[in-house]
Amino acid sequence: MNNFGDKVSFIWSIADLIRDTFKRGKYQDVILPFTVLRRLDCVLEPTKEEVLTAYHQYKDKLDNLDPLLCKKSGFAFYNSCPYDFEKLLDDPKQLAANLKLYINSFSGNMREVLEKFDFANTIDKLEQSDLLFLVTERFKNIDLHPDKVSNLEMGYIFEELIRKFNEALDENPGEHFTPREVIQLMVNLIFSPDKTQLSQEYITRSVYDPCCGSGGMLTIAKDRILELNPKAQVFLFGQEVNPETFAVCKSDLYMKSVDGKDAENIKFGSTLSQGQHSDKTFDYLLANPPYGKDWKRDKDAVETEAQKAGSRFSAGTPRISDGQLLFLQHMIARMKPETQGGSRVAIVMNGSPLFTGDAGSGESEIRRWILENDWLEAIIALPNDLFYNTGIATYIWVLTNHKAAERRGKVQLINASEFWLPMRKSLGSKRREISSEHIREITEIFQSFQPSEVSKIFDREDFGYRKITVERPLRLNFQASPERIERLKEQSAFASLAVSKKKSDEMKGIEEQAGKEQQRLILDILNSFPDTLYQDRGEFEKVLKKAMKTKGITVAPAVYKAILSALSERDESANICLDKQGNPEPDTDLRDTENVPLKQDINDYFDREVLPHVTDAWISDTVRDIRDGALGKVGYEINFNRYFYKYQPPRTLEAIEADIKEVEGEILAMLTSLEERI
């Protein structure tokens, strides 16, 4: 097994051993923890004897053996058990007990990691199925020692296994493992403007991922900084909600450093409701949050925090079905203040955060908050079919709170959707990849900050609009015709006259009888009306009120409204209905809205775009923005496709006709050939 693919295939082949006992979606419960354990076993193998010697020598002399044994192991963790995979297999009958002992003999920090795998239950299940020896033996036969499998390659192995597990599960479509080339591009985009600073001696930088998965973004970011400056000190921070990927990430980072500080900075739990780094800010922040995944489990905590001014989520909350923008808000909240040098952020999301949500909605208010604070630097559209679990369109958002002077008040959109190469072999939904040359080109387009066919520069206000409500007057005619009088009987307020809620049967009967009598009187009055069509509501109401007064009938406002509703119909030639103040009453059926670009005057837009078509329209004065109080609600959206749309003229009739004749000729030739054969 000399290459990465062979090693992954060998480990994945263990599924053949367990398929009758474990469901396909549960393969990871066995394969992932055993892979981690075997890697730990191989990593600790060279110093195993030194650790055991020190352990037996000082176990009764020192209260805390951790510093000594970690020093002997060469890592921030150790194992004080004499067993390894080779020796465990020497005693098959006691394998389950000895394996548990082996796991419990790791130092406390690594034991905490391994507990996330729920290893004990997996061991018991394998033992009961007579599979424990076979699985352990199979893993013993793959050498994952760092001399044979580098940390970089081991990271690839873990990520490929996780990809296969997600593919097998097919239950978490929102959890998309991030391809390496996408991470490389994100890293380039946030580091390229800081290249000079990153090259300075003795710098210290922090990198944070709030949904770090197996840690790929963090490790690639650190490697890139060290590539630019080997003397730099880089500290990684992250949080992960999935216990298995958390364990993979943390164990992997423990094995990549002597002091284990990066691993200690990886925390478990939900970032949205249980943020573990709330007291810290960071230089660089990267993330690939779940797409279209609900945040119901965090709802109470998020909504409570959103009510507090200046909190992470005070700008707004998106719809419950998609929490991507919550992660973005969280990252913005963890940026360093500009007075401390500020921060840079890169987050990859699907298209939903660009445009979902109308003016005044949570999504729109979050976009408004970001753009009005001038944090958004660029958005890059990626090719489709890049991710392993989905072929949907994805976008990298680049944000910062210390923009260069030429970028202030501006946003760059880059259409990199055609920057791809086909893969020789598809991996799940991933059929395309971004080459190193493409990454270089996209980075250069970003850095040049120049308009081109694939790069557009906009003012931040270009994405904003005011949604005004356009009203038109209500015009009704009235007639006491048999058809309209029949409609009155279906009105709930009128029908309710003959229904009593009294508990007493006697009182109920009296009240219902009185109601039926009132119904009869109203119908008698209406049936006595001439078949006149009134085109003025005020005029009809005078006639109606006079008739009721003559008969001595007084009706409730709801019943009176029901009468007018039943006897009326919309009529464009009728007079405008006026309210009590003499103002035109709006027709809710004709109510419309217009999105007026922020850079345009509302009244000028209305006079130019609306009045020429509906001369009796007006702008509603009641719909105002909750923040500035001006007419209309402010909204923000980034309709990426609109800005890069290219008009394709339809084919000419002559070209279509020529194609049809060509096809007809081919069909005729085929028929002629068939006749000759017959």
C-alpha cells in the first residue's frame, strides 16, 4: 500500500467484515475510531518502552505523571498500558477487556477525545458478533506510522473516510465536506492582502473555524502561513458539534504538535448556542457551515441572544430552516477590533444567503447590517459539482473590518463558475476540480480589483432598495339584486345572528329567535329595494340607512359591514370609496409593491415607472422602515446571476429551417436505404 487510494480502500474494506452486523450508516462507528486508535498506536510506538519504564518507575512517587510521560512520548498525550495492537491479538479471549484497558490507559486529554466515539459500546457489539478479533487484526495489518503515512496524508485519509460515511448515510445533505482546492482558494483570498505583514519576523496569528469538522481548513491555513513565514507562531481555534469529527480533528492535532496547544483549542458543542470561545477574537476566520440545515436545536438560545442589543445575532435571525447566516454573524462577532489590526473572514455558502428573504426579513436585515458596516469585500461564485455531497452552486464570501482605501464602500463580485477542470473519476457529486492555476488566476483577479468580464465592482448601495407599497383606490358598485342578497346569507356575521352561545336552553332559544327575526327584517328591507345599480358607496349607504331607520332596525358594525360586502362588486367605472376623513380608501386586491433602488429618489421613480400606467395610484404612507422611519422598507439582496447575465439571441428562422431540412434529408435517406434492403 504505497499510495493514498490503496490505504483508504484497505480501511474501507473492513465494511465487508461488519456489513451483516452494522447498517451501512453505522460503518463509521467501527471504522473511524479504529483508524484513529491505530494511528495513535503507531505514533506512540517508537517511545512506548520509554513511557512504560518511566510510568513504572515514578507511578508511586509522583502525584502528576502527565508532564513526565508526555515528555517521554514526545507528544502532549501518552499511553501507559503495555498493550499495543500486536500484543492485544495475542490473547483473543480477553481482547475486549484488554482493548478497553488499553483505551482507558491513555492520558486524560486523549481519553476525553476517544470517549466521543462511544468506543465501549462498539467493542461490546463487535465482541458479541465475534468480529472484534477480525477487525482488530485487519487494522493491525495497516501501518499508519508517521514514517509511512505523513500527517498531511493522514488528514486526507480521515477526510476521505468521512466523505464516504456521509455518502453512505445520505441523511445529512447539509453537511458538505470541503474539497482541499476550495480551502486553498479561501486561504489565498484572506491571506493575499496581508502577505507583507505575514512575512515579518516573529509574528503571531490566530485562525478560527466555528464548525471545523475534521480540521482541514485550520491545518491548511496554518501550513500556508508557515510557508510564507516559517518563524511565525500560528495558533488554531475551533469548535465542532459532531462528536466523531470532533474526535478526529482533536486527535489529529494532538499528533501534529509536541505541545498540543492547537488540539486543546478545539472545543466540542454547538457554536450557535454553546460558543466555547466567546471571550476571544481572531486574526483569520474560515468556515463551511452546513447548507440548508435547520437550527431548531439552538432556537431558544439564539432568539434569546438576538433580543440583546449588540449581541452576535442582534442584526436579525434567518428562517429556521437555514442557519448559514447565523454562523456568518458569529464570525463577524469574533473579529478583532480595527484598532487591534482587524480581521479577515472567508466563508463558503450556497446561494440562499445572497437573496433569500424580502425587505425587512431576518436575512435581508443581516445583509443590510453587513453592507452598511462596509464589511463585505468580495463574493466569488464557484463552479457547480465541486463538493462531494452536492452539485449546487456555492459562493465564497470574503469580509474584513479593515478594508484597503480603494475598496471602502465597494464590493467585488467575481464569477469563477467556469474556472474548473473535469475530474478523471467522480467522487460522489464531485465531478469538477479547481486547479492550482485556476486558484492563482482567481486570486489575481481578486487582488487586482479591476472590472472585467468576470469581475464587477459595485458600490455597496447598489444592492439595496426600498420596497414601497403602491395603493389604488377602491371602486365599488352596489345593488340589492337577488344574487347579491343570497350572498349575504353566506356572510359569517349575518349567519351568526341566529346562533347563541348562551348555556341556558331557554335564553339560547330566546336569543336565537331574536336573531332570526333580525335576519328576516334585514332581508325584507333589501328585497324591497329597486334593482338600481349604485356607483357611489356614499349614496347607497344613505338609502340603506334611511330604510333601516324607517323599519327601526339597528345592526352591529360587523353585520352592517357584511351587508355592504355582499351587495358590492368591484367596478372600475364606479366612484372612489372614501374613508371617514374623506381620503381615498385603498383596494387591497389592487395593492402592489415596487423595489426602488436606494440610489434613486422614491418620488421620481414613482412618477416615471408607476403613474404613467396607473394614474390614480399613490404611495402608502403607513409602510415605513423600522430603522430610519422613511417611506418603504429597506432591503438588500445580491442577485449574482443578474450581474453576469449574457443575452443569447434566439436562432434565426433561416437557421432553424435549414436544420429541419437537413434532418428531413437524413430521414429520407434512411427510408430509401430501408426500401432498397426490402
